[in-house]
Amino acid sequence: MPLTSPSDVYYDPYDAQIDADPYPVWRRMRDEAPLYYNEKYDFYALSRFEDVEPCLSDWNTYRSGRGSILELIKANIELPSGIILFEDPPIHDIHRSLLARVFTPRKMNALEPKIREFCARSLDPLVGTERFDFIRDLGAQMPMRTIGFLLGIPESDQEAIRDRLDEGLQLREGEELSVSAEDFNSDEFGAYIDWRAEHPSDDLMTELLNAEFEDETGTVRKLHREEVLTYVTMLAGAGNETTTRLIGWTGKILAENPDQRRELVADRSLIPNAIEELLRFEAPSPVQARHVARDVEHHGHTVPEGSIMVLLNGSANRDERRFADPDRFDVHRDVGRHLSFGYGIHHCLGAALARLEGRVALDEVLNRFPTWEIDWDNAVQARTSTVRGWETMPAFVR
Ligand code: HEM
């Protein structure tokens, strides 16, 4: 029996129109094809919360070692050591625990004043103007400055690095993203890391250069230059684009829900839950791909070993089996667990930082601009295969 039968539901992750509003297709997948198979691109997909969550936890079956992006798994290229997103245990755990040692919640929370300062630097010059852009004027700036500050990347280099990272993930209309090993061989930070090794500071880069750990061969050693380079590039990449999109979604969703925005202006203690609900409602990274390591059964069908499984955490967040009235945005909702930061061993290492940035950004926007409307003629969708959101989110100040 064909997998999608009796439904004719079709999900194309590269279709810009679907990407603009994937929720109707994802709902049909959950209802009619809970195990979905796409013949054109040869992948399976799970869309219900009760399926996505356990698969994200079962790293032994659903593996990331060939990449966790659809086209990366297909490209079947050797990936550099240290990109924990694309690693399985035991190496993943060795690298992740080393990173977790320097990337502590305490350190993240201590960043709040700095994040406020970065928001103020972006927003203060706009006070008194009639329009501003949630992405260009805030989302594209503050997260880069924050991760740059944390890692110790000089501001003068941050923009070039962001452009370089974004370029690697741009998807042009009607194209699939193509990935090659060269995309990961950026030497953008190389010279700077050498300099930093000679001139230690109190940033994460210095900590990574000095950290000693037991590697997979049991040898206690420091990281090689190339490994530090990979870590720093990965953190700058993972910590940037997604948070940028969260800030864009914040502008859009609150413009569409002015009553809830008014409540937030009046009561800032609602902000943390509003950010959780925003993350649930519009997951900035809604699609995770895995390589299936053994035959598995889902909804009466066998998914053979070697298949690609797409886990739609963005769909799971809107699953009516899990969330009451899931397509309603509600800052008062008891969100519980959403899957926007993934789940299991790859759960987002930067979740605490992302939440903090989201909360501070919203608070600082509301301090200066309590009401706005979106300039829809000039809002541009972002097109990358892994991150969903907006390239621009221009607003009229009201
Ligand atoms: C992993 C989302 C911000 C660093 C992940 C994963 C998701 C995610 C879904 C899991 C991927 C998978 O299972 O394959 C997000 C979202 C963010 C955000 C929505 C912002 C709103 C950040 C920030 C950082 C960061 C600020 C740090 C600087 C990482 C890292 C991993 C990761 C290093 C890999 C963890 C591992 O594989 O063990 N993120 N992220 N992220 N994220 Fe985030």
C-alpha cells in the first residue's frame, strides 16, 4: 500500500509557497499520513508530537552523524569533527560536555545587561522615526553582537562572518540547497584564533583554547586549532540565524494580536511565557532530519535502514493531540514542553541564551514602540532549508 494512501497530501520542503504557511499541509500529514513518504526527494516524515519527540530522543536509531539537514544527509560528505549537531555518541557527548563546561547557564544569565545594551544601541537611534525593521534593525544585529561578545569575536569582524555563514545557507527560488565539504572549511576565524592563543582574554574562545579534555582515544589533551575553529564557527552559526528569526516572528505575531501586545506592554512578567508561546507557535528551526540506522515500524509501515527521516518539530508544536486549539496564539497558554529547541541529546545548547535574547529584545522593543503594524508590501520571507522565518519584517510605528 502506498504510504500516503488514501490521502493525496504532498509536502515539499523546498516549495516557497508551502514554506510560507506549512501548517495546512502538516495538519493533513498528521491526520491522513502520520508516516509520510516523499518519493521525489526520497525521505520519510513524522509530524505528530507523540512520534517526533521519541524519535528525537532515540539517537541510536535516528542518527545525526551524516548531518541533520536533509540535503546534507543526501550529499553524504565527510563532516569536520566538532560540529556536535552532526555527531552521534560517543564523540558527540565528548564534544558536547566540553562545550557545556564553557557554555553555562550562569554565564548566559550574566549577559543580560550586555544584551540590553546591544538592543539599546540598535533601537535608540530609531526612536522618533515612523518605521523600523524587526530583522534589519534588531534581529540581524543583537544576536550576532551577543554571540560575538561571548566568543570574543571583534565587532569589526562580526558582520563579515555573519554574511559568510548566511551565504552558505541561502536557498534561491526553485532550488534545492546544495552542500559541499568546502562550506565547512571556513578559515574566517583562523588568524584571529592564532592571535587569541597568544593573547588570552576572558572570552569563550580563550577558554576553549585552554580547556583540557579526554578525547575518544582516552588521551587528555587540549583542542587543536582546527577544532576550536569548528566550535566557534558552529556556535556563531547556530546561535545567530535562529534567534534572528525568532525576533522577526515576534514582530509579526504581536502585530497580529494587538490585545495580547497591550497586555504585555502593561505587564512585563508575561514576557517569558510569551516567548515560549512564540517559540511553540512559529518554530524558527521546524525541520530536523535524521539517518535511520535500522528497520523501524511506524503506523503499520516499515521504514528501512538507511532511509532519511524528517522529524517535523514545527508540526508537533501544532499537534491538536497535544495542544488545545494549537493554531491560536495565546500568551497565557500553559505551554508545557514544545519541541522548538529539539529534544534529547541534541537539545539546543543555546536554549537559555536564546530565551534570554528573545525576552530582552521584546522588553526593549515594547519600551520604545508599544504599537506597530507590519508593512506587508515590504516583508520578505527568508529562504533557507533549515530555518523558517523572515528576511525583513518592516513595521510602521503607530
Ligand atoms: C541545537 C533550535 C539558538 C546552539 C538546536 C536544535 C534546535 C535548535 C531545534 C536541535 C537540532 C537537532 O536536533 O538536530 C534553536 C532555536 C534557537 C536557537 C529555535 C533560537 C531561537 C541557539 C543559540 C545557540 C545555539 C543562541 C548558541 C550559541 C546550538 C547548538 C546545538 C543546537 C550548539 C547542537 C546541540 C547538539 O547537537 O548537542 N538548536 N537554537 N542555538 N543549538 Fe540551538
